[in-house]
Amino acid sequence: MTSEELDKEFQDAVERINALEGPFPADFLLRLYAYYKKATNNYGRPSSRKPMINAFKTNALFQVKNVSVDEAKRIYIDLVNNYFLYRK
């Protein structure tokens, strides 16, 4: 897959997940958050008003620190595809 194809597929996955309403499992959201931040090279600090949520987000980001940008995009795409495949 070319870089352009990967970028397109990643953007499609982002749009698909953003179009959904309703609650998501917290662990799923944290994984999406971490891989999205890594895939977009957005290293800003978590900005929740709740310190506990910031701690969870920071931990999620720490867990993906050694993942490449392209790998983060692939994992994000897989997470979204699997969510749509197995959601009830």
C-alpha cells in the first residue's frame, strides 16, 4: 500500500468513527486516541478537565511511543474495521 493510499484509508477510518453516535468502550476510545495522536504527530498534552482522564490518556500515549506513524495509521484502521465488524 502506498503512503497516499494509507493516508486515504486512515482518513476514511477517522470519518467513519466520527460519524457514529453513542457510547464507546473506554478502552477502545483510549486506543483510538493514542494511535490517532501518533498517526497525526500531535504530541500536545491531554486537555481533559479531569486529571484522571488525562492520566489515562498520557498512559495510552506512552504505550505507543515506539510505534511508527505508518504503523499507528494501520493499527487505527484495523481498530475501526474490527469495531464495525463486531459491534452489536
